[in-house]
Amino acid sequence: MIAPIVVVGGGHGGFHLALALREAGVQTPVILVDARDGLPVQRPPLSKAILANGDATTRGRAQASLPFRPADFYARHDIRLRHATVVEIDRPRHEVRLADGDRIAYSHLVLATGARNRRPDIPGVDLPGVVELRTPEDALHLTGALDDEVDVVVVGGGFIGLEVASAAAARGRRVTVLEALDRVMSRVVSAPISEHFQVLHAARGVEIRTGAFAAAIHGDHRVAEVELADGTRVPAGLVVLGIGILPEDRLARDAGLSVSNGIDVDSTLLTSDPSISAIGDCAQFPLAGVRRRLESVQNAADHARTVALRLAGSPEPYCAVPWFWSEQFSSKLQIAGVASGEEDAVVRLDGPRGFSVLHLAGGRLTVVESVDRPADHVVARRLLASGAMVDADRARSAGFRLTDLLADAE
């Protein structure tokens, strides 16, 4: 009897791999091992639909929609859910060992272990009232905490931090965002996008302090204030940590797999062991000539399909166009593509509502950031998939639209 395909992690990557295996016609038994109890769930609604809605009924609907599929889906597709923690990979035996001592043999192992929240190493970080956002339980706890009239301090001005800030401000809370760098979301967006969202937050009453380093959190029995590196103290009844994530690569590292900024994989998501793949937030892979680790649900799902096709006998390199999104107040940011590091032109296209920012490297379109321009985002993904070339002067000309490039290609 052939050993099962074992998938470690029930997030977007793990679930979509199990689904994609069945869609690809793979009949091998699949065991999805998830440390979290309950059905595998989606994560984007945690900082969006659940947290952003103060109405209990709306939050309840959002919570009910978190599972990817109902329980009977797994039985119907011969996908076994095992709620357990994997503590070791025994590569010579082709087995994983669980925390309870059980062992599961595998014909192929897929690590979809995701990432863990980065925590600042500062005094007071474990005080009551200091919270994170990673699980449905975190989201419900944070939502309940926002029912109280507290001053909210968000440490970190990335996607999650600003989404939390917008949800808190929309519920009437006084919010301060502490961002260590010189602009919000600076690791992932251009300066015009950062400026737009800083202005948007300020207009809604959110105070954003850039170049602000949290040095300590103070309180007798509960958080009361955050001390900055310059000695300034900011009142806080609730502190939300949002300073990024780290790849969950311990299992791979302990098993002797190649690990750098995440688990190293090739263009088909195979690790240094031909019997083990890695996908999603935990995997560092080659894309457009650069080794990258992307933190997005789209990337995890596309990784899953690539691995499923390989295990079904149709290997092909991962080449999907990455895309990301964030919703803050009434504004939606959508990003297609990833920077090459050699961008030589940035062009802003303004419209009657919203705008897009085009990034060009050697005349080739590499990234399009769109604010409240969903049509631009859709077109951008098609253009990036085709390797579209763009003349910067033409893009700056009056009346230029991205759809003009599609017309050129037809």
C-alpha cells in the first residue's frame, strides 16, 4: 500500500494543495496535519470582515464564512484531517513524528507551515492588553477589546497594522500608529502609495508617527503606555503588535534541509530533499531571476497548484504573477507584480477616482499599484503575465490608459 501524501499546515497553502491534488486526479491518500483545532480557515477576513465590523451580526456571518469548506468535504475527497503538532521529520524513514509520539509515513511531504508573528524584544511585551492578530481567536479577542473605550497603539505600519488602525478608528477609538521607518508600508509599496494612505488615516483621526521605535511597554497590571526610544510616552489601553512575520522553518532546519530566509526550494517548489516540497509563506523560491519569499494567500494557493501538478506527473515551474491587496477605510489597494530591484521609471496615472502607479525596468512593466482602480489591477495582471513593454514617455502622456497596451497586443 502506497504511503500517503502528508501536508503539514492547514492554512491557505495546505488546504489548496489537498484540493489541487484531487482536482489534478491524484488518488494517493492525503493527510492534512494541522496544529489548530477545527476546520482549516481563511486568514484575510481576520483583519478585514471580522475586525472591521463592529456589528455583531456581521461579525458572526464573517466568522461563519472562515472555513474553506464544510466538514463533509474532506471525507468526500478522501482528505484526512489530523489535528496534531509535527515535531520532527525523520527523512531516512520517510516519517513525521507528532507531539503525542505517533508517527505518520509519507510518500511525499509538503511543508505548508506558514509563518509566525514577529515579537519585539522589549520590556512589557507580555503585559495584559498587548495583543497580536494571527488566528480567528486573536481576531475575536481584539474585536471585543475594541468595544472598550481605550486608546489604541499599533506598533507597525504595514498592511496588518494599518488595517487594524482603520478598523479601530472606524469604531471611534483614538489610534496611534508607530512605524520605525520613514513611511508606512515602505517595504512593499512606493512613496505615492504610502503618502496616500498616510493622508487618508490622518483625515480619519489616526496619528501616524514615522521614525518611531517602541522601546518599552509600561503598566502595573495592564498596559498603560508605550515608551518610545526618544523617551516620549504614548497612552495606551490596548497595544496591537504588527511588525511583520518570520517563516516557520524550524522543522526543515532541524531535518537538515537547506534554509535561508525560509525553506529553500527550486522553481517547482522542491526542497533539497526530493521527497519534500515547501509552499507559501515559509518557502523561498526563484521568481524573475531573484530568490524571494512572498507573504500572500495568492502565492500560497498558486504554489499549491504547482506542487499538485508535479505530483500528478505534469511538472512545470512556478511563474504566476503575484498580487496582493489591502482594505483601509473606504480605500482599496491592489498590487500586481513584484519589483525587480532595477526599476528606472515610476509613472503615476490619475483618474477621476483613485490612481495607479506603474513601475518600469528597462522598458518592461514590473509592478502596478492601484488605489480604487480595480479595472487597472485586472489589466495589469494580464500585461505582467505577457511581459509587456511600456515606453515611459508614452505612459506619461495625457490620456494614456493601461488598456491601450492591451490593444497594442491584439
